[in-house]
Amino acid sequence: MKIVVLMKRVPDLVEDLEVDGSGKALATEHLKLTVNEFDDHALEEGLLLKETSGGELTVVALDAADVDKMLFTALAKGADRVLKITGAANVEGNTGLAAVFEEVLSAQEHDLILTGVQAADDRDGQLGPIVAALLDVPCVEVVTQVEVGEPGEGMVTVHKEYSGGVVAELEISLPAVLGIQAARQSPRYAPVSKVRQIQQSATIETLAGAGESSGAAAGGGSGFSVVEMTAPETGAGAQMLAGVDELMAVLEAKGVV
Amino acid sequence: MLTTAERIVFLILVVVCGGLAFRGFANIVRIVRRGRKAEPREGLLGRFLQAFLDVALQRPVFKTRPLVSVFHAFIFFGFSFYLLVNVNDLLEAYVSGWSMIGRGGVAGVFNLLSDLLSVLVLTGMVALLVRRFLAKPKSLEFNASVKLHPRVVAGGVPRDSLIVGVFILLHVGARWVGTALHLAKEGHGDPWLPTASLLAAGFSGLGEAALETGTHLCWWVAMGLIVLFLPYFPRSKHLHLMVAPVNLALEKRTPRGLLEAPPDAANPGAKELTDLSWPLLLDSYACIMCNRCQDACPAHATGTPLSPAALEINKRYYANEHAASLASGDNTGGAGLLDFAISEDAVWSCTSCYACVRICPVGNAPMFDLIEMRRGLVFDGAAPDEVAEVLRHLDEKGNSFGESARKRPRWAKKLDFKIPDARKQPVEYLWFVGDFASYDPQCQEISRTVARILNSAGIDFGILYETERSAGNDIRRVGEEGLFESLAEQNAAALAECEFEKIFTTDPHTFNALKNEYGPFVDGGPFDVVHYSTLLLDLFTQGRLEAGTQLKARGTYHDPCFLGRYNGGFEAPRGVIRACGLELVEMPRSRENSFCCGAGGGRIWMKDHPDVVERPSENRIREALELGAVDYFVVACPKDLTMYRDAVKSTGSEGQIAVKDIADLVAEAIGLSAAEVN
Ligand code: SF4
Ligand code: SF4
């Protein structure tokens, strides 16, 4: 089975984020990027699938700061190939991004496409569904587990999470796109020495400039435009309660009990 | 003395049993040589002389369990002398007319020693057998969840002890009785053989023939038994009498706080027995299975499945079981260490406190096995989730908190002066702050206190601001060598750009790494690093700090592993405490015997093992409370501050004892007002 994992780097939320002069985007001066956590889970689920059912795992990522290290890390964890897409830095929103990925995917063999269900910097969580729509294949979002082989060739069973702890088990025919919420286990750690070894022997395949034009081709941009970006207002803060008595007093004051 | 027939039978026995024993010994040599390479052991002559002297004085044994050690010394001295006795007895058997009995001079002294030492050996051996089989001390048992080799479960260790014990009793006892029979035969006592003469009186009623048969029988029990015992010897823990001195001589002699890098970076760590370095293989043959290491181990004391003793014992039983295939090297696909030696959760229970290595009487280092196994697990991506997350943070952000690297110096913002930027200006002291002192809110307060103390004393110091990374001490002990190297390279590069005379740090873990492990990363040799306890004491001695107020309180002090046991930093913190006027009361486990707080070796990032009955830090607070009327539990390590403040809360001991950093004491003693401190 050919598994493709779509990954990207997103602003690291432990940094102090600042809005730039335009008031519509993050200031990039001190911006640090990190792997989108959900994509890391998608990779982990892909690796687990590969380990149990065989196949080849390819990671496709957009060029960004430290993306090479992220891709070498993916190889150290067990990915077979890594592709880096350059020239797509200015692509806006998930519609544009999906078009870039779609262009790459149509040139790659793929049975199962995994990506994070969302990302810290996306506004709609629709990357997976749009890629699926462009490729005209089925898509399941908020997936927590993927199993191969149960229903037979060309099918996978997935667990999809709903609110309130409800889990659905779905059978889906391949090729398909899955938006991963969480892998069966925490993403594994790739030791630095292994990543360094890989760095010396492996290569990152680079695909040049899927370009801004594709975003337009896919339907004229994302349909969204940013009007204003501001830090959330700080609320009045929490009131720390010392014990049950205080809690009861608050509840009584609010008329709850 | 022996008949010709007896002489021939004895010789045949020697050849057969000697041959079997030789095969056993040869296998051991071959197995140990199959271990991975270790740092070369230089100065062999000196090492062996030192080891023999230490053994002769029984120094390694007397580190703990004084009474047991006295009995052991009885047996040791007696048995050592018995080498001569055995030679004499062989001569007696094969050289007609050779006998020491009845002679004075040198022979008389020989007789006296053999007589008295025989009694000491018998006394010691009986005492140790009584201890093991009647008193049954708890220290010889393992926690229920400790992984044990099936033969250990089946009682292998006590059986081996019994065999060895009975062998010693028979060997020495028979010789002693034989001498008495000899005296009885001659019909008079010998002033050089006082105890044997006493015993001989009891045999006076026996006839000549009975006495003659008796002496022969005793000779055979004493000497024949040794020969019969030979093939068992390499399989038995009694082997320690030969391997322990060698093991002590070949011990790692580099600083305690310097871990050896894996010999093969592309394939680090130990999965199978022979993936361990040869000194670690030798350890299991030296092991006397005394469980002293387990007694000292904070992980075992608090209920986890880790027993450093069981690890060595299991290694030995496995090696005995598979001696032939291990020796020939065709045990490929043999069982993994995690299958027979130790469980994975036990490997992660170690706090790398060094107590096991320090206490072992035969120079074993079970802690290093654990680190090797961790290296293997980390390399295979099998680190526990909490550890994996911290490693990712350290790789990306350079700190274990997963915090922004830019926020590292933020603690210093609340000071009313600016700490010089060591990257931009020369400083006398470069303060390497470390992760906990930089990011943990409680430790940040101590960091500010230290800054204010130094500022008030007019010390020229600076910090690296956001360029500092974790020093990597515990990363190395978690088994992530590559990440340790990467952090060390980054720090060494940053420090190379700065001008300073000395480095100081409040964090013993950081102190250890910078002092002992950064050598290979720094041009011009290791840094001159001091712990802040040393710096503060120096300032008191030089009169640059003056304790205006003497604190009227009683306090006890906890030696942090990486300052004390690892680096011998026992006096400076005590000096600071006394300089502040505190009355210092020592806990039973202090200095070299200090009990780890449980945070080291990456444990601070991991959840408690479900089997934990009491955390090491709680155990320690209990120890301090048992001293009675102690106001302060004084620490000199940021991790200790958080560990013990938590432990005081979780044991409900608030109001009974307060955890204080030495910097707190100094600030109070030199009269930095509370407002200034915060
Ligand atoms: S280093 Fe400490 S925690 Fe680890 S095995 Fe030895 S005594 Fe136990
Ligand atoms: S390793 Fe050392 S301390 Fe531990 S049981 Fe063996 S001999 Fe005793």
C-alpha cells in the first residue's frame, strides 16, 4: 500500500506571537515554526500502518523554516521517501494549499493519504476534505485509528470520533484521505544520532513551484480574506477557590443551588 | 601421610576436576571478552596493587553492614591464610615425614595462625549462615515485581550460599578436627595449637586405628572437597573471591560523573548480554549477591521493580545457563536483556544516583547497564512517552520545559538591576543557570535571590541569556547520547564566544555535565566550574559576605547526588549553612550515603511507577522528621527544592519542616530584606 502523509510547519504557540504592522498577519521576526502536532500524529499512524501491513510511506511537506530537519526526522522514524514542495510559501488558506498538494499527489502513486485533522494556523480545518474533493476520493475526518485488511483488498477500517465520546467505525474504499486526530500511540521520538546519520545518507526530493497559480486554478483563492488579526482579550481572570464552602457560596450567589 | 593408593586417587581427582574447572574459567574469559570495548584500563600494575591492598584491608566490604563485614573479614583472613595451609597439607600428604605439628619457630607461628584463624572462619561462617537462614533479613528479599531468572525464583541464591557455606565449614572444620586427631594420636597437646589441643582432649579415648582413620578421613574432607568443589566454583557466587579483586582493579577510574560514550554511535546501547561492555560482563561474575546495592537503591526502596542486585544476579544465571553458546559466540538470536535480566519499566525507574555503584563491595556498576539499555531503547524510538516529549522539546527548544528559548532569561526581569550579558561583555563569573533555575517558578525565586546576593557582594557575573541550552546531564542519563552531544556542542560554542574566568551554577546536574563531560566539546580542556555553594563559602571566607544575623534554627542538609556522591561536594554547602549560624543536624543517610530525591536520570519527567509505595523524596522527608525538632530541610539544588517542597505537602508535613535553599539562608543572614529578595 502506498501511504502519503501531508505535513506542514506551523507557528510555535509557546512563543509570544505578535501581529505585524499590517494588522492582518503574524510578525515573522521572532516567529518560530514547529511541526503541526496533528500531522505528527498522522505520520505516526502511517508508520504504524506500514509496520503492521507493509507498504511504502512518503511524506510530502511544504518548504518552511527547518523543514529539512522535520523530513529527515520522518525518515529516521521509518518513512521511505520525503518530498519537499518549494515555491508555495505565499499560498493562502487550505484551498490554495490543497491545490498544491493535489498537484503533487496526482503525480504520485497513493492509496491512503493521511494528514492532520487541523493545524494551529488554519482557519477551517478543511485541508483533508478539499484535497479529497480535488482528487475525487472519499474522506473521513477526526480519525483516531486506521486498520487495513479487515474488509478486504482496497478497503480500510477507521475509527472516527464524535463529541461526547461516541466513536464510529467506518469502512472506506481506497484511495481515500483521512484527517487524523490522534494516532494509536504518541508520536515516537527519533534520536538525534539517527537523524544525523540519515541526513548524511538520504536525500530530500524537491518539487519546484507548484506555484500560486494553482490556488487560483482551484477556484479563485480560499474565499476567505483576513480583515484583522488581534490577540484575544484577556478576561477578568479566574477566581481561585479554597474549598467546598467557597464553591457553595459562589454557586448560591449565582442562584445555581 | 597418605597411602600410595590415596595419592593416586587424589591426583586423578585433581586432573578430572581441574580440567572441568578450567573449561568453566575459560568460558568466563571468552564470554567477558565478547563484551563491547570500554575505555582502556591504564596503569595495570598500580591498579592491581591498589585493589589487593583494598581487599587486604577489606575496605570495600566495610562501606556498610559493619557486623556482617566483621564476620566476612574473619572468613576472608582465614581463607587467605588457608592457601598456605593447603600447600602444607599437600606436602604433608606427598612428602614423607613432612609435618608442621609439634615444631616451634616459624612452624609454630604457622600453627598458631592456622589454629586461631580456623576458629574465626568457623565462627564467621556459622554467624553468616545463621543470619541468612535463621534471621532471614529483609534485605535479602526482592520487591515482588522485580524480574528474576527462573533459577533464582527456584531458590538458586540461597542454595548456592548454603553449598558454599557448608563447603567452607567442612573444609576448614575437617582440617581443624584432623589436626586435633593428629595431636590425640601423639598423645599430647601443642601450645602452638591451643584450640586443636583442647579438642584433642575429647578424642583421647579413641584407639590408634580409629585416630589414624580419622586423620585420613579429615584430610580427604578438607583437601578432597576443594578439588571436588573446583568445577562448581566458576558457576558459584564463591567465584567472587577471585574475580572481585580483578574487578576492583579494572574498575572505571575516570570521574564518577563522566559517562563513557557508546563505542558504536551507529548502533548504541545494549539489547543482548554481549552488547554490554566487557567490564559490565565481568561485574556479574564478581557479584556476591549481597543485595547491598539494592539496599542503597532509592528505586527499590520505594517499591519499583528495579533491583540493581537482581540485574547482576540474573545476568550471572543467564551466563551460567548459556555459557557454552555465549562463549563460542553463536548465541545470535539469544534472549534479550529485557527478557531475562530486567523489565523495561525497571530500566526507566533508575534515578542514576550512583548509590549502587558506590556501595558495591566488588566494584560492580549496575547503573551503567541500565544506561546502556536506555540507549538501546531510545535509539529504537521506545522511550516512554513523557521522556520522548521532553527529548523533542530539548531538541527543538533547548529546554526540558518545552518553553520558548527566548523566555529563558525572563526570571531576571524582576530584578532591580540588569545582569550583565556575558555574550557582550567580559565577566569574572559566567553563571550557567540551567533549566530548572530558569523556568521553574519556585526556582526562579532562588535564582533571583542568588543574583541579589552576588550583586550585593559586588561580584562581576553575567549570564548567556537566551543562548543558553540545557547542559544535557540528564539527557545523557536517559540514554539520548546524540541529543546530549548536540546540546553540549551548542553550549560549548556559545561559551567559546564569551570571556570569563570561571563558570558557576546552582544546579548540581549542570555542574556535573560542565565539569566532567564537556571536555571533548571544548578547545583547551574542561571548564573551571564551581557550584554556588563553593562560591558562597569563598565569599564568606574572603569577608565579601558577612552574616550579620545568625539564624537561630536547626536544620538538616540533603546532599544532592550530582554534587555530593558524584563530585565530592560535601563540605562547601555545610560551610555555608554554618556560616549562616544554623545548627546543622545530619540525617542518618548523608554524604556518600545520601539518599536520592528521586529526580535524577530523567525521573523528574516521568510518572511514578504504579508500584511506588512512597516516593524517594517522601521517604527522605520522613528521615528528616525523625531527627526531631528540625526547622529547615536545607537543599542546594533547584530540583531538590521542587521535589522536597512537594514531598512536604504530600506527606502533610507543612508547619513541621520548611524546605530552604542555601541561598535563602544566606540572604537572611546577610540581611537582604524580604522586599529586596522578591
Ligand atoms: S543508580 Fe541509584 S536508582 Fe539507579 S539502580 Fe543504582 S541505586 Fe538504583
Ligand atoms: S552488585 Fe555488588 S552490591 Fe549488588 S549484589 Fe552484587 S556484589 Fe552485592
